[in-house]
Amino acid sequence: MTNQAKPNLRYPACPRVQKIQDFLLVSSFALWAAVLGLSPVLAFHVLMAN
């Protein structure tokens, strides 16, 4: 066969860029987990302070 793989523009070929994208994805999940986990606690403290 003479078919060659064509580079896909949706996925970067550079490993450094892939590592950065992985870090951003994981950190965005961590940020949302922190926001969703801390918001009830902060709401409780605000309601109890009044």
C-alpha cells in the first residue's frame, strides 16, 4: 500500500503543546470541582453570619 498518513490539524503534533493542553484540561476540572465544592460551604457561612 502506498497510503500515507496525513497530519490532522485538530491534533497538534508537538508533545509540548499536548502536555500544555492536558494540564489546562485537568486544571479546569480542578477549578470547577473547587468552585462546586466550596460554594455550599461559603453560602452556609454567609447565611450563618447574619
